[in-house]
Amino acid sequence: MDKVFDLIAREQQRQDENVELIASENFVSERVLRAVGSCLTNKYAEGYPAVRDTGSRGRYYGGCRWVDQIEQYCCDKWREAFATDYHVNVQPHCGSNANLAAFMSVLKPGDTILSMSLSNGGHLTHGSPVNFSGKLFRIVSYDVTAEGFIDYDDLARKAAAERPALILAGASAYSRIIDFERIAAVAKECGAYFMVDMAHIAGLVLAGDHPSPFGLADIITTTTHKTLRGPRGGMILSRDEEFAKKLNSAVFPGTQGGPLMHVIAGKAVCLREAAQPEFKVYAENVVKNAKALADALLARGFDLVTGGTDNHLMLADLRKKNITGKDLQTKLDEVHITVNKNAIPNDPQKPGVTSGVRIGTPACTTRGFTPEDMPVVADCIDKIATDFESNRKAVLAAVAELVRKHPIYE
């Protein structure tokens, strides 16, 4: 037992000492940690609270008086934070579960989905052949332009030709604003459901730093970590009662058993925090830091897909630096900077190697990093990409100063 807690302590030390630049990671508040580590992990609660207006007959277990109230409060906080009347299901264990349930609620196996391919910035669950999405459904991918922007004309052409049952917007490595209105119009024209996976940008949508899919999408899925700074988990939102009942059934009993009530409590705390004025300032700073870091990397000779960023992340094309994404990720790990290797559009390297890295600012912004810190971060990355052995000690010292100045928890 002591071994586990020793390893947890080592991971906490790693987080304290590293500059975290993985775009899908963040640091939750101590209140979220407290909720997720609470006695709620002991409670089974299959089903839905009877107080919800979805025709639910309640839970399949007794003793759910308090967890019913927690789940209902969590749903209410989500609607309040996003200023929406969409139905909310807070039970998905992760974003992948949310997407699976969303697909299963309105599609049949073999139906066609039009989505952004993984190699162009899409997500694994948007149609990768090794994922359930690619195994269960027929996937048609829309492309990006030579500069890396979504090719909306290509999307419209493929929608007209393929008549998909569902058009999916959202990405895991796309650095620009997504035009939800334009995609919604294409979906309406061809009679497809319109679904948005806003996992990466949910916090920016909430704060008004990215256009909202609400009022446009039939179904919206998201994770609760990343830019929202909540616990690791998923969510589904739907625009009307018809979708709500189908989605609820697709989550439970369709694809999951009992919900993780401790995580749902953490989601509620997360949204209570995100509804505060301070969160809008945080989200704005995430974008400011991303733009400052992108500018600093460009100034040091890095190529960025699309030439920059509008959101919380950027995708660096490393070919001019003569280093692969895998090698740069490994070397940066050794100097306490964390990024992830990532394919670039039309990447000549294998998926396990890649020609790029994905870099994001949500976690370092939570620590208090500012645009003035971003040139230092970019300089560290450049030094490691250029000459690891000669610059290792200097970069370690620079990183140590950054994390000393910006602790995670005061």
C-alpha cells in the first residue's frame, strides 16, 4: 500500500517541477480534488434521479437521496454556466464514452459519419479505423487546406455527395476557430444530424473566447478537464427532449453501468467555479498565452500549422528543425517540459514517430504563467530542439525558475 502512495507523491513532484504544455491537461482546484476523493466513490447509483423531467423512474439502488441532489445540481450548474436550456447528461465516464453514446442514440451501425480525420487534427473517436467509431460506422473525412485550415468547401462537397447521417465538428489538434454556423448550414442542407465535440474548447466557449455551438448543434459532447479545469470525465448535451431520452438510454443502460458519483460531484464543483467572473479572465489568459507562445516559436524559426493559433493550442511542424515529434517529446521530458508528439497534416512519419508536437497553454496558465513567460518557454524548446547536450543544464535551470515562480498550489 505504501508503494502506491509513494508513486503518487512522485507524480505530484513531477507535476510541481514540470512546465505542462500538453493541450488536453490542466490542474484542478483543491475543491475538485476534495470532491473526487470523497466518500461518493462508495455509492452505486445506476439510473437517473427521479426528479429529472425525462420520464426516469429513478435509480435501481436505494440510498440515493443525496447523490440524486448532487447529480441534479450538477446538471443545473452546466445549464447555468453555458446559459442554455439544452438537456444535460453528466454521467459519461470520459469523452470517448460520451461520443459512443451520442452516436448510438441517433445512428445505426453502418451509417455514414462525415468528420475530420485524425491525421488532419480530428479525434480518435471521430472515425479512426482502430476505434469503435471506425469499426461501427462508415467514415468519410473532410480535409484541411495546404495551410492546415478546415476546408469548408470540401466538407460541403462531400456532404452533398455522401449524404451522411451525421456531420461531426470538433478536433483534438486544430488551432483555429471552427465555423459552427457554416457546418450547421451544410448539415441542414443534406438532412444530417449536426454534432459538435467541443472537448478541447469548452472552457473557451463558456467564457466567450470561441463561438458557441449551442442553438446550432443537435448534440454536443465534451470532456470536463482540458480548458474547463474539472475532473476527467465526459458530458452530453442535447437540444430537445426527443434527443434527451435517446441519449439517456444510450448512456445507461446502453453503454455504461453505474455513474461515478464522486466525479459527477467534481464536475459540479468545476462548473460552479467556471461560472465565476475569474474564469473568464483565466480563459482569456489561456488564449493570450497561446498567441504569445506561438509568436515566440515563430520568431525562433519553428513552422506552425496554419501559421499560428486562435485558441489554446498550436501544432509545430518540426521538419525544418531536423527532429521528430517523438525525439523532441523525449528530450523535453528530460528537462521537465511536457508536450506530446502529434501528426501534422500529410505527415510523412509514422503515427508513433510524427513530424510535429502539440503544445497548449491551459495548464501553465492555471499556474499563473503570463505572456511575458512565453518567450522563455519558447527559448527552452528551441534550445532542446537545436542542441540538447549543450543546452540541457541551462534549460533545466530556466524551467526550475519558472515553476518556482508559479507554483500549482499555494
